[in-house]
Amino acid sequence: MMVLRALLARPWIWSFIGALLVWLAAISFTGGYGAGGMITAALSLAVFMVIVGIGQMFVITLGPGNVDLSLPANIGLASAVAMKVMGGSDAMILVGLVAALTSGMAVGMANYLLIRALRIPPIIATLSSSFIVHSIDIAYGRGLQIKPPPAFADFTNIQFLGIPILAICGVVFAFLAGIALQRMIYGRSVLAIGQNMRAAWLAGIPVERIRFLTYTLSGALGGINGALLAGYFRGASVDIGNEYLLSSIAVVVIGGTSVAGGKANVPGIWGAALFLVLLLTMLNTFGVSAGIRLLLTGLIIVGVITAAGGQKALR
Amino acid sequence: MTVAATEPLGRSGLRSPAFARFLRALLPALSLTLILIAIAYLNPRAISYFGFSLMLNLAIPIALATIAQMFVITVNELDLSIGTFVGFVACVTATWLRDAPLLGILVLLGSIGVYAALGALIHLRNLPSIVVTLGMSFVWQGLAILLLPKPGGKAPDWLLGLMSLKPPLVPFPILAAVVIALVVHFGLMRTSYGAVLRGTGGNAQAVKRAGWSILRTKVTMFAMTGVFGVLSGMALVGITTSADANLGNGYTLLAIAGVILGGGEFVGGRVSPIGAVLGALTLALAASPLLTFMRIPPDWQVAANGLILIVVLAARALISRREGDR
């Protein structure tokens, strides 16, 4: 009983409960058929949301107005860069990953530069840079039809006892991110800045360095995600990252991280990502049309946010 | 980090804060003029009645969507669903408003009601507007697809007639832009309730203690966003003649960019309706006519929008530093 109560007090448990309920609804509809397959598919798609979601989480935790809108464009460009550098050859996989990482980090650094040098609000800075990155991607990735190297495509699709290897890596990564957030100076600094930037500065936290690191981290994760997505979907495309504008923000907020900053939650990101993916799976198994699916997804997101409630305003 | 104003008093002339503020207010008009000069230089024939009608055609719905976004930004919120909402309105206009006008009008009024309800929800539950409106963007898109699974429909004839008006001397898009800018400017900047509405963005606590209902101001502003979103969608269909569920998707980010280009700030209720319309016109002109004349491939059109934003914001940062207010 004590354990249960302690669990329920955790903000992230609700997103897992939501995911479980949606999954149960889906398998009760199919009469238990494909229950395991659904989890496998959900895990392999959710991991992509988790990777960018964690980057977005650190950015959002920096405080009000901090959000990375350049992720979709960043992911698109990195997917093209990775496929071009790998060139379909197994020997170049590592080089391609590093190239995608570098491309993502460059976008993140450019974002920070705009925020810092031009004093642009982060929303508009990442928005303007995403316009430019998007164009670069269109020009660079035009007609790109390079398949990922076989070994890389296998790696992104391979499963162990029905669990995608990538998802296992994602769990390990989330665990490390949780440690970085709660136990390392970097994460504590991010939290402090989110709670009160001026107080954090007066306390001697190198505010600007931490903000620089955070935007670069978010960019880097976007880059890695682009490469992995290109491997998973067997090819790069300009629109490959489009859905991650919404989902990266949604998983962070549904997962229990405060949009006002200063309060973050890593496990919740996994729960929220599984919830969103299983929600789509459920609506697909119900066989609803695309319009109904979008409509219900939207209503459920609004409903969940309303139920979770906002934070009491700090005065 | 905000640094308190350290400008010594009594400075005058070109380096005074007052002059900087004036320069800042002038910036949107200045960037639009620069774009126009560039176009005139590249293709003098474009600067004509016909040229403007053609180049600025799509500027009307963009300007209306920008004004819609400006209303929510005034009260420190953000609407990430305005693009899909414009698309939804376009679909309603091209189907129901034509075939069953009464139903169409009811649906459009209802959608404005939804916006007002969202304002109340966001305020009462203290929700992040970014997430709520992101969710709503799915709702509008879903409804639009249900209504019009394939591109089609047809705009009502009166709307087609209105959007292809050819007034004497001044091209219709310019006339419309001036009317939109002046009407909103008067309502928001020159009336006493307009000051209360902007005050909600500036200092909600103060407005509340002065006896005004914050709930009412937020609901008003969200409803106004709905109204101008509806106008934008209708204007868009009037130009494109038929609708598509994805018609307005690009407007979300364009509208935010327009507000910021026009001198608006994300927090503090500092917005400018005239600036927002000018910002929208700048984006509309820079996005395609200018680039076409410069023979830049369409791939880079999006980048041009980003670049213009960055350049204008850089100029503003320089001016603001002189203004000494941040």
C-alpha cells in the first residue's frame, strides 16, 4: 500500500497509466490479438519522441519562453546529412552519425547565438533559424534517394525478445539524462535557472554557458534523431521530422515537466511518448478515418492537459 | 538579465531614448520600404496598380491571420493553431457557407465561440496556451479533413466578387490592409477598454486590482483571434476560389513572424496593429515576388523569411540598446 501511494504521488505515473489504458482499450477491441506486437511497435516509435523530448525538456526547463522550434527542420537536415555521408556503406556508419550530430549541434549553437547576440526571444530565434535550416535541407537533400547502410538499417530495426534494441538504448539514455538532471551540476543549474534566472546568476551559476550547452544539446539530440529516423524509415526526407514539433513539446508537458520552467521530469517523457504512440495505434485499430484520428488526438491532448492542470501561479 | 535604465536624463537629439523609440516604431515601415525599393529596382513594372494587386493578393489573409495572432500575443499567450484554423474556416466557407449559408454562418460563429471558451479554459485552469493550441491544431485539421477529404469546394460568389474588387487608383489589397490596420489600431490602441486589454499583458495583477476581470479580457482576446481567423480563412478562399484542408498550415509560423516583425513583443502587451499589418505585407512581398525577381529558386523562399526576421530583429536589438529600456 505504501509503495502504491508513493508511486501515485509521482507526477510521471499518470502518463504510464494513460498509456496502459489506451493499450488495454486497443487490445480489448482486437480481442487480445497483436497485444505484444503493439508494444513492440509502440516502443520503436516512442524512442524517437523520447530522444528529442529529452532535449526539449532541458530547453523548456530553462524557463518561460524557452522552447526549441527548430527541431523538425534540424531533424530533416541531419537525416539528409547522415544518409549522404554514409553513402550506403557500412564502413561509414560512425562517420555519418558524427556528421549528423555535428549538423544538429551547429543548428543548436546557431539558435543560441541568435538568442544571445540579437537578444531575440528563443521562440522566434529558433523559428527563424528553422526557416533557414529548412531551406538548406530542401536545397541539399533534393532528390536524395540514398538508402541507409544495411547494418545501420538493421540496427534501428533489430529486436531482442520483442523489444527493439533502440528502445533499450533509449531507456538507458533517459536514465542517464535523469542523473544529469537531478544529480549533476549541469542539471541542477538548468533547474535553478528555470526557477529564477536572476537568482541563479547571483548565486554564481554561469547562466549563459548553461543556456549555450542546453540549446546545443537539444540540437545535437535532434541531429542524432534525424540519423536514426533515416535508418528506421530507410531513407531521408525533408518532412521526416515534421511531427516532432508537436510531439517533442507534448511529451515534455504530458510527462509532468512544468512549462513555466524549473521543474523537469524524465521518466514521464517515456510514459507520455508511449501514450501518444499507443493512442494512434488504438485509433488505427478502431479503423477510424484520418480526420477522426486527428480530431480525437487533438481533443485527448487538450483533455489530458486540462486534467493535469496548470501550476499555481507563483507570486 | 534585465539591466535597469541607466540613461542619463536630459539627453536630446539623435541619441535620445525618445528618438530611439521613434526609430523602433518606424522599423516595420522601414523594412517594407526597403523591400519595395528592391522590387522597384529589379522590376520597375511591378510597381503599378496591376503589379501590386498581383503581388499583394495573398497578403490580405496573411495580414488578417497576423492580426489574429497579435490579439493572443497581447495577453502573453500564443496560438499555434491559427494556421489549421484558417484552413478549417476555408473548408467551411467553400462548402457549407456556399451550399447552406445559415449552417455555414452558425458553424463559423460556433468556432469563434470555441476560441472564446479556450481563452476561458486557459485562464481558469492556468494552462500553457502553447500546448492547448497545439492540441487544437489537430482538432481543426481533423475537422477540415472530415469536411473536405479532397481539395475542392467553391467559394461563395459574393466572396469571389469581393476579393476581386478593382477600386479606382488604389489596388484592393492595399486598401484592405489600410482598413484592417486602422480599425484594429483604433479598437486596441485608442479605446479605454483596449488599454485594459493591453494592460492584461503588461501587468495582469494591476489590471485585476483596478477591478477589471482578467477572465473577461482573455476571453475577449481569444474571441477576437477567432473572429480574425475566420476573416482570414474567408479571404483566403475568396482568392484561391477552392479550398483544401492544408491550405492555411503555413500561416501559424508566418503570423507569429509578422507580429514580431511589426514590433510586437511576446510579453508585456507591447504590440502594434499597424506594425503587424506592415510586417505581414513585408513577409508576403519578400517571400515570393522579391525572390522571383532576384531569380532565386523557390527552395530558398522560406530561408528569406527567416533571414528578414533575423535582420529586422538585429536592427531592433541595436535600437533597443540605445533606448535603454531593457
